[in-house]
Amino acid sequence: MRPILLQGHERSLTQIKFNREGDLLFSCSKDHVINVWFTDNGERLGTYDGHNGTVWTIDVDSQSRFLVSGSADNTMRLWSVETGKCLYEWEFPTAVKRVAFSEDDDQVVCITEQRMGHQGAIRVFDINREGDGTDQSSEPISFFNPTGSKAVVCAFAHDPSLIITGHESGKVALFNAKTGEEVQGNTRAHLDQVTDLQLSPDRSYFVTSSKDKTARLHDTRTLLVLKTYSTETPLNSAAISQGKPYILLGGGQDAMSVTTTSLRQGKFETRFWHMVLEEEVGRVKGHFGPVNTIAVHPKGTCYASGGEDGFVRVHHFDESYFRAKPYGDLEIED
Amino acid sequence: EDAADESNVSAELIAQRKRLVDEWNAWRLRAKEELAEERKKRGKKVNDEKAPEEEKEEIQVWIDEVIEQIEEVIIE
């Protein structure tokens, strides 16, 4: 499994995302640029230029028509995936840390940072898909400030009237998307900051990663923790694989090996865990710095990781990966 | 592939794994039913996951590029 190295970013990666078909991979970085790549051969298809600060977050709609991005320049932008043009720009008092499309692509939820007299906020916008996409409303259809620990990651739940959030304190919660009322909360989901949140295809369960060195699988409806994956390193990203019941985890390096391994060697790993059995299956090395973000191809044929080192690595799985049954013949429902 | 060789996995562990998988599958089936139910209530058509397989484009691209090859010589 020789990885394809995507070279084009000059600073660390913040988020990567496949489109629904998986033929395109979007990446954003602290270098202010958003790139789109062909998954197949790693060629760069284009860039989305315009942000004047770290691009913290991106999401692409299910038709690969619109891309939404959030940046430290205090704007959220809507882009045409095809032409690379910026179609609309929303301005906020603080940086945009997370954006996500709804299942039907008709709404976007975003988190803005808490800073100097501004509370952290969650806003939901309607996305007008008629016409060329430039006719958007500047006003959110809902706007609320979660009290207590600030929200750092968010997504629409299985029911689009609910927003799932992950917080700095380790809390995971469900908010009513219209009223901003907290419908459900698990304050002890993690013991430290939640760093990533990715949903299963039907949104009925999701995985979170945390600085507390664990990743957890949650039931979206009840927020009960279904599974826990405990590692030795603070985690930055967790992704649910398709085709195989694996969870992919990425983060730093365990404290013990920091002194014994050289950064030059590319020792930072993506860890594969069995989703149901909670056992570690294997590791893939490669990055020269912590793994910041992981995404799995929607059909499970490859995965990509974005690192603090400024590289994106795309790993297409070998045939042996699909044939291997490390745990015997267990049929697992997706 | 040698992982297929399970002889060293104890019967106890196999039973434990089977139990975990059974529990998971039971939960998934229940959750899927409830989800379909809720979707209907919202007046949405139930997404039948397995939508007809989209037509696949055959693209052949041959690229073989060595990205990195690190040779380390260890001198005693």
C-alpha cells in the first residue's frame, strides 16, 4: 500500500472531506487555501482562493455543487465546487471553527469562536439552491449561544431539527436547531476537549475523538456511549470506515516514544480499531507530525489523512485488506 | 492473511466477540427500524440506502511515482 502524497499545502491541515462519490477530496489548511484533488491519482484539480486567515473547516454538499468553508478571517464562504468561484460570504465578529451541511443540502450549521466579549455561537443558515447560488440570506434562521463549555464541533443529527455538538469540556449535546434549547446532554462523554465528530451514513450513530486520548461511539438519539477506543495519545480525528467495521484514529505521539523516535522518520500513525470489538487492528505510519484530520472514502476503498506536517496522504487499500478477516466470519450490520 | 489462523485465539475470546457482535447487530436492526419510522413521520421517503448502483465511469490512469524512499544506514 504505497500512499499518494498530496503536496500543495504549506502549513498544517485542518480538515479534509471526500465528496459523496469519493472521486474528489477537499482539504483546507492554515495556509489560507482550500484545495480539491482527484482521489484516484492525487492530482490537484483546483483551489478555492480568497480567505485571509486559517481555513479551519470545510464541507461539501451531496451533489458536489457547493462547498462551504469557515475561517479565522471571521467569514464563512460558499463556493462553486466546479468553477472555484466564491458565491457568497457571511461575516461574523469572530472566527468560524466548524461548518456542516444538512442531509438535504438545504441548510448549513456553523460555530463561531468565543472571544473578547463575544460568546461562542451556533448559527443555522438556509442555503438557497435556486439559480447560481449567489442569492443567499445574510441572516441566520436561528442563532444561539450554548451556555457552559463552548462548542467546538457540530453536525446535523439524524433528525435535521437537531444539532449535535461536541464541547471543550468533553461534553456532547443535542440542541434544537430552531430554538437553541439543549434537548439532551452527556457532560461526561469525554474528560477533555472533543476534537472531531463524524457521523455514520444514516446519522444514527457518530464517533468523537478527544484530547483525553479516547474516541467514542455514541447513539445519536440517546447520546449513550456505545463503544470506547482508548489510546495512549491525545486524538485529533476519528472516522468511521465503510465496508469494514473499523474506526480510524489520528493524533499525536504517545509521550513515551517522543524522546526515542526522530520526527524525521514519519512515525505518526493512523490507528485502525475494530468498531464493535473495541480492539486495535493495526497502524499505518507516515506523517512527520501529528495527524490532524482523517476521512474515509464513502465506499471504503481508501482513506486520507491530513497532518500537522502540511501533507495529505491518500492510502488506497490493497486487495488483501478486503480479503482479510482478522476476526473470523463475523457479520456486522452497518 | 495469517490472521485467518485463529488457532491461538481462545474459545472464550471467540465467544466474547460473538456476544459483542450479536449485541451490536441487534441494536443496529432496532435503530434502523426506529429511524425509518421517524423518517416516515417527518413525511420523508425512507432512504433505501441501496439506491440503484450509479453508473460507473471507467477511468484508467497509470501513474507510478516513487514518493519517498528512505534508506538508513546504521553504523555501529
